[in-house]
Amino acid sequence: MKRILKHWLYPQWRIRKAFSKTALNSIEAAVATSEMQHDGELRFVVEGRLGLSHLLRYFTARQRAEELFSQLRVWDTEHNSGVLIYVQLVDRKVELLADRGIHKMVGNETWQRICADMEQAFRSGKFEEGAVRGVQAAGGVLAQYFPVQGANPNEMSDAPLVL
């Protein structure tokens, strides 16, 4: 019940305070710059409160990220190298999901380290800095395992999605 109230009472303006227009533009630029260095696709999503149906089913940030990974078709990239960075503000969680093509090469530890670094920055109120560093770190991993080889079409929007 406490979590439900916490989500329901979370004001939407707090998302805009944490992720201002300037911050969102910086994140979009970081994604675009990163994607010039690899054949992967990055998708950044930030969400304030979860809906009642998710809360009643005790959805974790990880489960919500998995749901969005599917809904946004991050798994549907040419090289199976899509990466979703999901920020759940109310629960103060960051989840990073990678498609099977990249995940089997990298594993969980690297992604968890990136998430922990972002969460640390967010705890300090450095949302823009933490998000940009997270995008750059994920992009660095993609550049290591999926360097650009030939045509590199942009398969997903670089703009952060705010829910």
C-alpha cells in the first residue's frame, strides 16, 4: 500500500525538474553521438509513477523495463544489438536491458555497473550528468562489441521517451 501511495502522490512536475528540456536534449545528443560509433541502438526511457495495474501486480522496475523493451521493439534491431536504459524515478531504479546479440557477449555485470553509476549520480541530484554518462558508457560497450561496419541506419529514435 505504501508503494501505491508513493506512486500516486508523485507529481509529474518532478520528472520535468529532474529531466529538463535541456537535459533531454543533452541525452538525445549523447545517444546520437554514441550511435555514430557502433552498430547498436540505444533507447532511453524515463518514467515517474507507474500505473495502478502495474502497482497492483507488484511490477518491479526490471519487469517494467522488460515490458517497455518489448513494446518499443528494442529487440527488433538488425544486429540484435538494441539497448534500453530505463529510469524509474519514484522507485529510484535504473535498469539496462540489452538484446540477446550483445547480452551474450557482455553479461549482467557490466550493465549493472552502469546502472549503479547512474543511480549514484541521481542520488546526488545530477540527473543530466548521470544519464549522459550512462549513455556514453553503454555506447562504449556497444562500440567495443559492435563497431560500425558499413551502413549504419538509425533504427530507433534518439530522443528520450518520458512517460
